[in-house]
Amino acid sequence: MVGSGRFAVVAAACLAASLPAFADEQKPPPNEPAFTLRLNDLMVATQLRHFKLWYAGLVQNWQLANYELGQIRAAIADTTRFYSNGGDKKASMMSEPTDELDDAIKTKNIEKFRRAYVKLTAACNACHEATGFGFIKIREPRLSPIETSPFTDESFSGQ
């Protein structure tokens, strides 16, 4: 019987140790995000989305183009929120081209889309220049690495 008393104490201790921590103990400190991507990581993802936006517009997959534009806008907002240091004005240069792209996508107008995409690309490069990263040049893609990659199951056809 003495052994069963020890067993009960050990079992109770193990049970208490396995209980989840209180929610207050798990929260990040106030005004600090739990995790923030590095600026480079945000920009690399945005560059891929810039490419996917171009290709979706090229094949007139407007649903995908709309999704990618939304993701680019979210990345711009995150960049401004986490890395602004007075960069709000620099990021605001993206508003006009993204608004024009939004309109082109909604109206399914390929010519408007192409013109707005050129403006978006120029705005990206202007932002890079203004923030000291002018050596990073964004351009309109020439080929589709996604279409030619054996590792993708993503379809751009819109079907």
C-alpha cells in the first residue's frame, strides 16, 4: 500500500506538469508581435507574387491575379507596419499602381492590366531606390519558372 501512495503522488505530479500553461503566460509582451519576418523574406515572397501576378494576368486568370494582388498589398502593409522608419510615404507610392491593377482585374481588361503592371514594377524599383536598395531591380518576367518546373501542381489556366 505504501507503493500505491507514491504512485498516486507521482501520477498527480505528472498530470499537473502536462496541463497547458495559462493563456496569459503564453502571450507575447504587449506591442510586440510573436514573430516578424525579416524584411528580405517579405520582399522575396513579394517578388514571387509579383511574378505570379504577371503570369496570371498574361493568361487572364483574373481570380488568381486578384488573389496575388491582395497578397502583394498585404505584404506592403506589413512592410510599412514593421519596417516603416518613415517609410510610409515610400510605401504609399504603391497605392496608385495597385489601385489601377485592381481596376484592370475587376474589369478583366488585359491592356489596362499590362499598363498598371508596368507602373507597379516601376514603383517597386522607385521604392528600392528611395530606401537604399536600388541595386535590387524588379522587372517583368520573360519566362515562367512555375510552368516549366516539375515541382509545381499549380495551374494558371483558371480552370
